[in-house]
Amino acid sequence: MTPRMDRQEASAHREGPRDLTPLLQPQAVAVVGASRVPGKIGHEIWVNLQRGGFQGALYAINPNAESILGAPCLNSIRQAPRGVDLVVIALPPEGAMEAARQAVDHGCRALVMVAEGFRERGGEGAAREAALARMCRERGVILLGPNSLGVINTHHGLNASFAMTQPGPGGVAILSQSGSVCTAALDWMAARGVGLSVMASLGNQADLTESELLDYVSRDPATRVVGCYLEGVSSGATFMRMVEETSSRLPVVVRKAGMTAAGRRAAARHTGHVMGPERNCWVGRSGAVRVEGFDAWLDALAAFSRQPLPRGGRVLIVTNAGGPGVMAADALEGAGLSAAELPPEGLEALRQRLPERVGERLMAGGPLDLGGDASPEWYGAALETLLPLPEVDGAVVIMTPQSMTQPLQTAQAMTREGGWGKPVMGVFMGGGQVIAGLLALNGAGIPSFPSPERAVAALGAMAGLTRWRERPPRVVAHFPVNQRRVQRVLHRYRLTGMRRLAASDAKEILQAYGFNVPEGELATSLEEAMSHAERLGYPVALKLCSPDGAPEEHWERIRLNLATQLGVRDAYDLMTLRFAHRHPEGRMDGVLVERMSPRGLDAAIGLTRDPQFGPLLMFGLGGRFVEVLKESSFQVAPITFDEAMEMLDASQAMGVLRGNGESGGVDQKTVAECLQRLSQLAADFPEIERVEVDPLIVGRPGVASVAAECRMVLAPESE
């Protein structure tokens, strides 16, 4: 068992969430390795603790110094009062281990290990980290890191980190597996007046996980939005459940890195975390707001922390320039939004407050272009008149610098004491000419963006969370199935210890769960094969059944569209002779003779057991399409009908499924039902490790899908 699995199992057996007060609200903090030398990590942590306004006791541990910045130094943690809440260790890995032992023996309740050189280095580092985690776990000590930047709680006056910048108190919590992402985010927030509640740099997560920290900040009254930077997760199912619970109260904005093969290799070297792209299917289901790119992550955090959620997706665009208004209009659809259709009486009320030449060009369903000479008063009139309308859910206000533009006064006209009650996004495009306006917007709590696209994307993220919260309750269908039939098949395999099922047995299990499979019989001789073919009627397919052989031999063991006895004879002889030549000691269970399935679209559905997230369902195109459209969609089981349809929408195959004017497409609902039935099979029989149905032949609407091919593998007996 790996140290990482050992930690996961230990976390899973804890009763309820741990009390993280010693880490995030300590009464006493000690820094082992506090330094007098500016630029050293131990010095910066000590400076941040002193300047952060911490009201508890502080202890500097350095046997080579008498004092640091006026504070006396202790030779070791043993000289501090016993039971210090939080000990921050700023030493190289070798010395850090001994310091951790002393701190634990002296009764500390939480450790922050900032040193790198542990699991991310492999070998000795991994063993060192496992020993550190085991010691903390056995003694009930919370461990953050190693390879951590530290922790900040602005509302407690705690800055036990070596970050250069600390924003003021506010509502954004940052949970990140990268310390440098934390420092960049903190600097960005401070420059824009976005306040921080909690920052925790998770590092290698040898003990404390993202799920436990998310549980803490979700109950923190000062936090309004949580930003997560993830390269992997310690326990996918736990984190998904925690995100879903949190999203009903607080937005959880996720920036997932390591989406490519190169990114995953980099993540493995960075923190030892790896999470493949298929595992990101939990995001939409759990209510997390997923963004692409660091800028989009920060934009969403600023918007969620400073503006109310929109009731819907109808957006008022106010601009003083046509081009940027068109940019915003273009961006709406991609963000799941639409331009607000303004009622005639609303437009008329606004025209009464504007010069006649401006009022004449206002339109009901497009950007509200006030013209290049738009005054602050015109901007204010537009918001005051139109934003309260029930047809408007939020606004994107754009300003470009022209000779007549007044950025500062325009920003002031956009603000209202107590806010507008609906989200307002500011887009002041330009550089030095708009800085005064940007500062005013930031000071008033209105998020500012350099482009219309970024503002619309942030507003779209907010509207997406509204839709998720208003979704109907999840209803997972339970189909009438024959579990006993499946149990009998699986029992036979457990007795023999075999894991890979014969095609005939795999199809019997599918049939027990309501799948349509081709009519067929297993033949153990040429005579039986020919007899079965005559009874079934031509054309037929022959499929050699054996647990031996490599997966790439699969298609060599199949012969399709055999229309005569001679064709059956030749195919049977060729397949059995080739198998005997390649696998002289192999076992052949027989040859499955099946009636040929009707023509249709070759789809593929599947099931795999992910060690973090449990059963994952897959949908894509199969057969001849698989090499053309390799992109598949995934979802965590169990799924609802709507979630199954979303899997189809998320796949590159959707255009093929819909068809064109001539083909008319295929029955998508039958594919969705097949995914639901496979989901139910996964829940009922966890010993089934992997299922591949390829091809699943899908016909026109009203025609049942047929599981033409199925490969099924059982989990090892120990699991």
C-alpha cells in the first residue's frame, strides 16, 4: 500500500471533520527557523506574522540568534510553553523532520511545513513525507504541506506565510496546490482592492486535504467565494460531495491544471498530484464553477465576491463605442447569456433623460450605444432607468477613452450606495487614460475588466451557478432488471478466478439489464456453428470466445455478414486455426453465432472504476468513427436522464447523432437510456471493473439500440 492510499484511508475513517482552529485561528504561533536575514523564508514568515496584526503569542525559534526584529529567540521549541497551537517549520527537509518530532512531542496541535524536497522528488523524499504524515496522524496533529507557502486568515490577523503581499480582509478564500499561484493571486487582489478571508497553500497534502479545508471555509462567515487551484485531488468522491454541499451556499470557482499529457507530467513533478481530463466530469455535476485560464479564475473570484448573483441570463450592455458593444454581444452566447429585450416603455423613459439625437438610436435588443461623447450623466441615467426592469438581470458597462470621456466621473455615476441589487461589470478599455476610473470602480466594489469578453465570461459564470441552484432535484431512474441472472454469471467466474468475461456471458449480463443484444448461440464445433446459422437465418456473424489473447486481436476474432454455409465454414476454420497457432495452450470457449444486427450509427458506451471518483461512464462514437472522433465525454455514476443527455451534448459525436437534413439523426433517448442502465449496473455490482459496449448500434428514433459487442472485466478478488 502506498503512503498516499494510507493517508486517504485514515482520513476516510475519521469521524466527522477535524477541528482546524489550531491551524486557522491559533492563539499561539512558533516559527522554527525564524531568521534575521531578509529574503530568507524564515525571516519573511516572521515579518508577516508581526505585521499581520496577530494578537496571540509569537515565538521565534533560532539557536543562533538572540533576537529577531526586537523579539527574543528561543533555542528550541521545548523552551516555548507546552501546547503551542501552530508551529511553522522553515528549515531544509532533513532538519525539518527533527523539528517536527520535537514540536509534536511538545504538544503542538498543528504544523505548517514549508520545505520542499518530499514526495515531489520521489525516493527518499517520498519516504520522508510518509514518515512525517504517519507521525502527525498517530499523534492527532494537523499537518499542512510539506511544500507549502503557508496559511493566512485575515479576519484573525494571521499571516503565517512567506507571501510578499497580503490583501485586506474580505470575502475570497484561496485553496491552492501551488504556492506561486497563491502569491500571484494575492498580489492581483491587493492591486484591485479585492479582499481575502483565508489562504491555504496545500502543497503535497501529506495530511490535510482540499476537502477538509473546503469544509472549513464553507462554514466561515467571512467567506463569500472559494477559489480552488487544483492539479489533482486526494479523494475524488469526498471532494465532489463537499463541493456540492458548498455550492448551495457559496460559489466554488475551480481552475484545474494538468489537462494535457505534458501538464500531467509537470503536475506529478510539482506536487505529486495527477488527475486526468476524464475526471473533470464532476465539476458541472457538483455545482463548481470551472474556468479556463488564470485570468478567468481571478475575474470570477472578483465578480462573485463583490456582486450579487443574477436571477437569469438577460444582460444589458451599455457602451460609448459600437465595436466593443459588438464584442460583448458576440461573447454573450458562448457564456450562456442573451441580450436583454428592453420593453418600449423602458426605452421611452430613458429617451426622456437623454438628448434627442442619442435617444433616437437606442434599440430594444442590442447594445445600448450612447455615442462617443457619452457623459457620466447618460451612463447613470441608463443604469437607473433600465437596470431595475424585470427584463434585465445584469449589466456590462463599457467605456473607451475618447476626447470627451470622463473615466472617473463615469465610474462614480455607475456606483450606488448599497449596490444596484443586480450584478454590474465595468469594462474600461485602455491604459493610462482610464486608471482613475478603474480605481474608482474597484473602490466601489464593481469588478473591472480590460475587455468585454472577460466581463461577459465572469457574468456568465455567475448565471451558470444560478441555473445550477435552480435545477430540479436529481432523480436517478431504477429500471426493472434481473439481478439474479447476473449473480449466477459472476458466481461462475469467481469460482474459477477468471476476470475477463466471455462475450456471450457479458451480453447475458447486458440482456439482464434491459439491453438489446443480437440473437445468438455458442457453438463448440463447426457442425454446431452451421446448424445455429441455419436456424438464426442469414446473414450471421461469428465471434470467437476466449479469455486468452491481447486486446488488439479482438477484431481478428470477428467475421461479419456471412451469407452462406460456405462462408460460415471458411470463417470458422480460419478463426479457430489462427487462434490455435497463436495460443497453443490457450482456452477457446467456442464460437458465438449471431444474427446480424440492423444497420445504424456505431456508438460506444463504457464503464470504468476510477480509484478517486468511483464508477465513471463514457460515451463516444465507436466502430469506424472511433479513429475520426476520438473525443469522449465522461460522467460520474449514478446519472439521471438529463445528465445522460448532457453527456451526448458534451461529445464531439453530437453533430453525427443529430444528423443532417437527409439522415434525420438517430434516437438519442435510447442512447441516454443505455447509459442509465449501465449506470445502474455499476451501482448494483461494484465487482464489475470495466465494461466496453462498442459498437452500440443506434437507429432512427423509435428503433431500439443493439449492443453488438461487449467486453467486460471483473475487479481482482481482493477488491
